[in-house]
Amino acid sequence: MSEPYRIVVVCWGNICRSPMAEFVLRQQFEDAGLGDRVEISSAGTSTEELGRPMDRRTIAVMERNQVRNSGFGEKRAIQFRSESFEDVDLVLAADHIHERILGERARSGDDHAKVRMLRSFDPAAVAAGTLGMDDPWYGDDDDFDITYTEIVAAAPGIIGFVRQQIGA
């Protein structure tokens, strides 16, 4: 485990789900008093969107929900590669396909152990068996609102898990 504890959220293109989770979780950890002990980033599994900014609807849903702008305009899509495991403690997959791809990119058991589904930290999602997060890119504002709600619901579980990991 590193200090600070490093989390990366991973989706397909790194323009919708994962950057939304990056900024929402960053704010949640700051509000929990752990902002100086935890770093949040995001990446994608594909190369389709490399270098592109977040989808405008991602920014809009965060603004509607008063997520602090800690770099919305500077965020650009990057790719999570096998060597990316070296720089993180926890990898949160947005959907089952990302979990599978991350598993294929893992080089060791230690890498595999870092990968968790983001929604696996939401007890209601676990109980319902709905750990995957649909890609809102294909939808409208309502789909982005659903993604936001799913991230917020998982945040307390993620914070609790990290508190245990860092002994806070």
C-alpha cells in the first residue's frame, strides 16, 4: 500500500463514468477528511477517446449536483495498461467488461487483487446483483443521472474500505 493511497476508476473511454467517479469520489474523500491521504484518478480500457475531454453531459450532471470543480476542464482521457497497476492500490471497474479486461491486463495475483467492481461497495447493488454500471454515453441526461446516483451510493462503502486499508 502506498501513501497516499491511490485509487483509479476505469471504464471504456474515460469520458463518462470513470471521470465522473473520479471527481465525485475526490470530493467525498475530501469531505470525509481524507483528501490528503487518498488520490483519485481515472482511465479507460480503450484507446478510442485518448486525449479527449469529458463528455459535456458528464460535466453537466456534476454541476447539477454541486460537485466541486477540481479540474473538469483539464481532465483528458488516458488508458489503463498493464504497467498502470504499479501506480495504484485499488482499481474500480465500472462494468463487468472492464473487470474482465483489467483481469487480462493484470500481471500477477497482486494486480488481480487490486481490481474490484465500483458498485460492489454499494450494499443495495450487491443485494440486487446489479454490480455493472451501464454506459450513459448512449443515452440522455437521465442516464447520466443514474450513473451519478450509482457512484454516490457506492462512495460510503469505498471510503469505509479505504479507511480500513490506511488505518484511519
